Amino acid sequence: MAPWGTSVNPCLLGRTILRVPEHARLRSLPRGNANSKNRMASCRERAFTLLEVLIVAAIFGIIATMAIPQAYYAVKAYRLHADASALANQLNIARMRAASQFAPYREVVNASSGTYWREQLCGGTSTSTDSACSSAYNALTAADIEGGTQYATEGNRFSSCRPSFLGASSYPGTIQADPSPCPDPIEIYFNTRGAPVDSSGNPLGNGGAVIYFCNQYDMVDAVTVSIGGAITVWNWDTASSSWVKR
């Protein structure tokens, strides 16, 4: 019953109000706080400390220091091999064009400028047609360059003689000696049958023709043209101090 002088809220009539004892509510509070603390501790266990992050960064730095120079060296070697292979392809094309067109061709390699190109020569053209054609292996007055001028990769250079740091008898393939003096530009001729010849149309001496490729890391490749016309790419192996066919 409500005390005298007070009114009863009709909304509460017919309801049963259960009051939670104060000590029960207080007992339930620590349990929720413990769960929160456990979750926070678990998050801290899954995170990284500053010291751990610094250690991982140091390890990555050491690995990068070791790997980057090797990767840079590998890229330089790849570019040198690519230049040698590109010139070998041009020589093969010149040889096949000479046979298919029944006209002499030559590959001109300008060592000083790092360029090379393929051109058709006078062949059967008479001097009445072109005054420069006093020989079948002369260049036309208006050079007939096919495929345009090709360029070596920056840092790579051509040479008709071996680099000075190679051994005295270290010649690739069938090559027997260095030309004297070392010519620049280097000219390799093919007759109408696609066979390599000199500028007079005679068979090559010295075991054939060779062009060397070098870079600033003393890596060396070579392209040889044998007397029979085989064109081969070589790489100087520093471990064995010998030429290895690629």
C-alpha cells in the first residue's frame, strides 16, 4: 500500500518491479573490466615493439646492400650480351641478303661512335652508272643502308683488337691474332654467295673476323665470323680465363 499523502502511478499497477541488490551489481563490474584488460593484453601481444621493427629494418637493409650490386652487375652483363647478339643477328642478315640479292654486302662497325649498319655494295653496277663503283666491293655514292643505323648500349664499346687485360693467346674461336693496326671502322664483307671476304673479295685470313665488346666492368663478349661463314657469340669467363660459346 502507498503511504498516505502520495499517489500511485497507474502505469506501475499490475507490474512487478524487481530491484537488483547493490552488492550484486558491484560483483558483476570487475568481470567486465577483466575481459577488457585481457583483450588489451592480447592486442599488445600481437603488436610489434619498436626494437623488433628496427631489427627487421636492419636485416632488410643488409640484404639490400648485398643484393643491389649483384643485380646491377647482372643488368650490365645482360646489356653487353644483348649488344653482341644484336650484332651477330645483323651479320647473319647481311650474309643472307648477299646470297639472296646476288650482291655483295658489308657490315660497318664504327667503334668510336658505338654504331653499326648494313649496306649493299656496288656489285655489278658500272662506273657509268655510279662513278664510285670501280670495284664490286666499293660503297655506292649514295650509301644503300638497310635497316638504319644501330646503336650500342651506353657504356658498351666495340673494338677490333682484344682488351689489354686478356691473356696473350686468348682469342675466341678460330681467330689467331689481332689485326695491326686495329681498324676503326671495322668492315666485314660478304660476297654474292654469302661467304665472308676482305674488301677485295678474297677469303679471310687470320682465322676469320672478330669484333669485341667491353664495358666499364671489364666484362667482354666477342662475335666471330669464321672463314666458312659461321657467326658465333662468345663470352670471356673470368673464372676459367677462357672464351665460352654462348
